[in-house]
Amino acid sequence: MIRINELSLPLDHSADELRQAILKRLGIGAADLLNFTIFKRSYDARKKNSVILFIYIIDLEVRDEAAILARFADDQHIRPAPDTTYYPVGQAPAGLSERPLVVGFGPCGLFAALLLAQMGFKPIVLERGKDVRRRTKDTWALWRKKTLTPESNVQFGEGGAGLFSDGKLYSQIKDPKFYGRKVMHEFVRAGAPEEIMYVSKPHIGTFRLTGVVAAMREEIIALGGEVRFESKVSDLVIDDGQLEGVVLASGETIRSRHVVLALGHSSRDTFRMLHRQNVFIEAKPFAIGFRIEHPQSLIDQARLGKYAGHPELGAADYKLVHHAKNGRAVYSFCMCPGGTVVAATSEPERVVTNGMSQYSRNERNANAGIVVGINPEQDFPGGPLAGVEFQERLESRAYELGGRDYCAPAQLVGDFIRGKPSSEFGEVEPSYKPGVRLGDLAPSLPEYAIEAIREALPAFGKQIRGFDRDDAVLTGIETRTSSPVRITRDNESLQSLNLKGLYPAGEGAGYAGGILSAGVDGIKVAEAVAKSLLAGQGS
Ligand code: FAD
């Protein structure tokens, strides 16, 4: 297999033009090209008024590979393609009596369970929330009728926190073993659009993701696994530093010496239980801030210039960073083009926001978190769970400021910068459901965060004209940007540093941030569990 890097074509090119470009680049005839696949397609819009081209990485098979590689030996853009195939670490022997447990069925637990099932280990998944269909109903009840179901919502249930999301599937993690390709491949097999395998910033969108997750659950079951909903793990069975099983909230005990703990960042009661059980946990940095909304057309125009609205490019995104004078970094987080701001609490009488979109990304507004990085040493000293408590205090205050009915506090950008409460909207209508309450956001976050965001917004307006326009809307608050804790694990065995048999994984344990990296961590942990089971050491 040969790889061609950096093959450029106009945005509107046909499939045949791509084939012709490959033949021309290699100087071969049509009969010599046996087949090709697009490994990656990106575009560079940094100089928005110059011509935007698609830039391809192509993997291909040719009749005489050695001769072509020899001919292009000095050309760094034509090289042997790396092998990106996924090879399982082993296969369970027939009759293996121990079944691994996977706690949590977000992207991390989903991939851990799928991989274990594919290797024949017949995992049992324990998920506190409900299946996608019933969970969707519960989640919409908060958005439409202000009714929260604490065990079934945006954070908890089949598919995890990323189910009602933009479904962005990119990450900056190092991935030398191409586990990210395995994640994408499984998503495609389960019904995601084929293009996620090659576009540079793939996304699935909420509606499609729900079908994909349900299809993957069916595969786990078909391979002998079990998926149990409404099964919250509320305690651990420990014997002399070795995990022997888990206890469910129902009182049932399930025994296993291999437990993947893929909790997500919102399972605060479970973090407390782990701490009570003396499992090593430490506080870690995260970020707090607001969601900002602008018309999507403003972002398209600023990012794509004359190409704004081009069907091949879709809705434009952005990524912004500002280093404030008070030493804080302010940055955009989880940007959702053409999407909506959503109520994302899992706890009564608390307000927290996030963003989601459909595959089409055709809602009127663009939204993103504008958040300030915070850390335990400076901002929430006081032990492993101090970050959790800090989040809780802020989310309760946001609930008060929103009017105590799950509406979110909001303010227009111009008023926020000038320190004046807002009383009416301009052209930008906020999308947050069940609704926002205009006022002053200053009391919702610590002073240093307000000061840093006030300074950052005009600076962002210099990068994206109109970003700091007076009537852009800020909705509060964003607190669950990543886990406030790390459940520490050994780099080799991936087991807890002080509890053998416990495999902390994914975002909640502090080893992932986002759907793709959580899925990749699920694969790594599944491999560690499989190796341990195959070694027959029971630890
Ligand atoms: P989670 O997805 O949080 O899953 C953890 C699961 O564990 C949950 O289902 C929970 O119910 C279950 N659980 C917790 N405790 C217990 C227990 N004691 N017993 C049994 N089960 C338990 N990321 C992106 O990459 N792209 C996006 O576009 C994107 N958009 C997002 C939009 C929203 C609204 C939200 C909330 C998040 C978004 N994210 C996005 C972040 C992404 O969802 C997370 O990074 C990812 O889901 C983390 O995966 P995880 O499996 O580690 O944890």
C-alpha cells in the first residue's frame, strides 16, 4: 500500500477528477491503479480570501508498488502507507469462568465492552441510566417541561455524556497504534456516515449517534455480553487490596476481579464512594465559564469569507485562546456550529450548560463554551473532592440566578463587558431550553474568571469580527468541562494505584476528554483487562 500526502483539488471536484489527479501524480496509467481510499481530507481556510482547496491523503494499491516507491524515493509525499489495521491482543479461551465488569456505558465503557466482547470475554455492563429511547424522553422532559430525572438525563444513560452532543469526533491525543481509526470504523459499522473515516473534523450529531450507540449495544449482546440499565454501582467489594466485585444500589452483589470504571465526569456520588473506600483520587484542573451564542452566518463569514455557506464546507467552527493579564487562560471549548445550548445538569436544583447539534448543523446560532482554566492549588485547595464541591456551589448559585426553575442566567456580551445587567435581547435569540433569565452574570463565577472573560471577549472580536458584538448572548454556567478528579492508575497495568482489579478509565477518571479519546481509552483498558485475564493471574 502506498500513501500520497498533500494532493490538492478544488472544492467542487468530481470523483473522477480525484482519480485522474492520483494517476497524474504517480505518472501511471488507469490500469496500474488497483484501488484507492481517502485516508484524510482537510481544507485550509486560514487565508480566507485566497482559494480554498481540499487537501487529501490517499492510500492506494498499484500494480508495481516497489517500482513506484523506488521512482519516488526522494519524494517525502509518496511513502509506504502505515498499517492502520486493528489487531486484538488475544481471544478468550472457551469456558473462562470470570466475566469482566464495565461500569458506565458512555463512549469509554461502550468501547471497553465492545472490544472485550469481540475478544470473547462476555462482559457485563452496568449503567446507572436508561437505554437511549427512554433516556431521550427523560432528557427532553427537562428541556421542555423543567422536569429533571436525576438518574436519566444529559449525563447519565446509554451513550454517556456525549449522546446529546455535536458528536465531534476529533482529538489531539497521540495515537501511534491508530486506536482512533478503530473507534471510527466501529461507529461506521454501526451506522455512522462513512465520511467520518476521512474528513479532518468529523462529527455525527445527536440524532445519528443515538442509533449508532443502540446498534453497538446489540453487537455486544450478540457476542455474549450483557448490558444492564438502571444498575448503579454504589459500593465495592474489596479483600486485602484486591477488588472482588461491586454492589449495586439495589443491594445485589456482582463478583469479578476485573472492573472497568468508566464513570464520566458527573458521577459525584460515586467519586465520594471511591474516596470513602480509600481508592486513590486526586483533584485535577478543569475550566469554568459561559456558553456564548452568535448567528452562525457571522462565524461562516469570518472564517470562510467568500466561501461562507459553501455546501462542501458546511458550518464553520472556531478555536480561540486569550492569555489574560491576571494570568488566566481563557479559551473556547466544545464549539458547536449550527447547534443549540442545552441544559446539562444531572442534579436537582443545579444549572449547568453544554452544547449540541444535529448532523446537518443547520440551526441559526453557533455556540461554544468560553471558559477559564482553574487548578486545585490556586482555586480549590482542600483535598481530592474540593473541585466537585466547587462545581456544586457554582451550579447551585446558577440555579438561583436563573430563577430556581432550571432556566439559566444570561447576559448580553455588551452589557457583560460594561458590567451592566441586561434586560432585553437584541437580534441574537438564545437557544437554551427551558429558557434563560436575563440579568447580571458577574455573581455566577469568581471575580478572577469574570475579569479574564471580560478582557478576552474584545480580544476574540479582533480575531473574529463581531465576536464581541453587543447582542451576542452569554448563558451561564459551564462547569463540567472535564473531570474535577483523577482516579490514579498505573501506566502499565492501567489498574488503580492501590486497588488491584479496578481499571479507572475515560473522562471521569481523568484519562480522556471528549468522545474519541474516551473511546480510545476504552480500547486500551479492554486490552489491559484481556491481557490480565489471559495471563490467568486474576489481578
Ligand atoms: P461518559 O460519557 O460521561 O459516560 C459515563 C457513564 O457512566 C454514564 O452513562 C453514567 O450514567 C455512567 N455511570 C456513572 N456512574 C455510574 C455508576 N456508579 N454506576 C453505573 N453507571 C454509572 N465530546 C466530544 O468529543 N464531542 C462533542 O461534540 C461533545 N459534545 C458534548 C455535548 C454535551 C451536551 C456533553 C454533556 C458532553 C459533550 N462532549 C463531547 C464530551 C463527551 O461527551 C465526553 O467527553 C465523553 O462522553 C466521555 O466519555 P466517558 O465514557 O468517559 O464518560
